[in-house]
Amino acid sequence: MRTFLPTTASLFVVVVVAALCSVSPTTTTVVALAPVATNSVRPQQLVVGGWKKIDVGSVRIQELGSWAVAQHVSMVHDGLKFAKVTGGEEQVVAGMNYKLIILATDDNGEIGTYGASIHVDASTQTRKLISFVPAN
């Protein structure tokens, strides 16, 4: 009895065929051994790993900025008060990453600009303040 041991080349063909058979009609097909870059992403489409500008007028974004300031204050007790989110980006990962630009006032009433990085877990919606630093 003869035993068939697949070669690396035959395994490669099986993997490529399996990959091509599992491609859905909305997925961009990439030719094996010749990756092709594509810029066919619509402006408002979220792309895993890609950063996209946020809508600073969104109630959700403003609430997230307020939460970031409150978390910062609970750790360092510097008395900052949230004013508003003025800019930022979001990134789709296993949840969402946010980089926010936040205006906040200190105990003397002086306004400052801060940068906050936040991660929101996809399954639990748990928020984590990654960093909060002065931006000016």
C-alpha cells in the first residue's frame, strides 16, 4: 500500500483554492503571491484597524469625553471639569479605540486642551482610559 504525503506545493494549492472558494461576493479578492492594494473604501465605512474622524457633535462622543475627564480626575484629583470634545478619531479593533481632543477647565477656570486615548471592549462595552495628557 502506498501512502500519499502532500508536498508543500500541493498544500499551497489546497489552501489557495479553499480561500478562493470561501470569498463572499462583497469581499475584495487578492491574487495569491501578488497582493494588491485597493482604495475602494467608502468615506463613512469603518475599516478594521483604520482610523476615521469622529463626529464631535455626537452625544455619544461628548459623553465619552466627559467620562474620560471624570476618570482622569478620579485618579489624579486635579479638579479638571469637562468642557467639550473638539476633535478626534476612532479605530475598529476588538471593540473601538478612540483618540479624543478635549477642552477642560482647571480649578482656576483656565481652559486647556487634552488628549485622551480610550478603548471600549466590543463584548462587554467596558471602557478603559489608556492615557490622558495635556496637549498644549
